[in-house]
Amino acid sequence: MTNVISIQHDLIETYRQDFSKYAPFTEKRSLNQALSSMARKCGL
């Protein structure tokens, strides 16, 4: 189970890093909030 959580965390961090490459600041904030919300619902 620890490996699954680690992989999920790595995926979320990768998405967050990609936001800064492709999205303006306002969109990045909205995307980050949505991603954080999804992570909480998954238990991260």
C-alpha cells in the first residue's frame, strides 16, 4: 500500500510541475486547487 501512495504522490507532483509549463498563473491556481481536492478525496 505504501508503494501505491508513493506513486500517487509522484503523479500529483508531476502534474503540478507541468502546470507551470503550460498554464498561466490564474489557470495554474485553479488546476492546483482541483488537483488538491481530488488528492484529498483519494486519501492523500
